[in-house]
Amino acid sequence: MSKTSLSTVLGLALAVVVAVQLEPALRLGVLMGASLGAAVGLLGSAWLLHAVRTRPAEALRATAVGFLFHLVALLLGSLSVRFAPVVRDVADVRGFAVAYAAIAYIPLVLGAGAGARVLSQRSAA
């Protein structure tokens, strides 16, 4: 398991510990945001590493597309939590957005570091 995956799972565990202490609507919003943020973040990180290993010239594009995926997921998730009648009644959009941003930051930064490490090793060889 990579440092990125391990750190993201630890961040999810921390989100669960924090969510348990919150009121039910906020709890569900935090859990939903953290789960989606971790999933999209790990997907973007894996895509970046794949691009660095197979097509190093495409690394910047993979980073930008991963970031756009983050923005789209945050927007669509927030709109769903805010305006979908079933979810609106049981989840809080503020908890969703804050937890998404907090968890998504972990694989974004660590994945970029792993990609830079692979690129530097590749250029040294």
C-alpha cells in the first residue's frame, strides 16, 4: 500500500472519529464528503502516476484533469446534498463540503509528490 493510500485511509478514519461526535445530519454530511473526496482523490492520484510512468509529457494534463474532477465532484455532490429531497433531509451540505476538501487534499498533495519522485528517478536513469 502506498503512502498516499495509507494516509488517505488514516484521514478517513479521523473523519469517522470526528463525525461520531457530531449531530446526525452533520455526521452523514461529513461521512459522505470524506468518502467521495477520498475516492476522487485516490483516483486522480492513480491517474497521475499512470501518466507519469507511461507518458511523462502528459503529467501536467493529468494533474489538471484530476483537479477538474475534484471540482466537478465537489459541485455535483454539494448540489445533490443541498437540493435532492431525500438527501437534503438527512445530510448537511456544509459538513459534506468541508470534509470533502479536507480529505481530498491528502491524495492531491501526496500523489503529486509521488509523481515528482517517479519523474526525478526517471530523469536520473
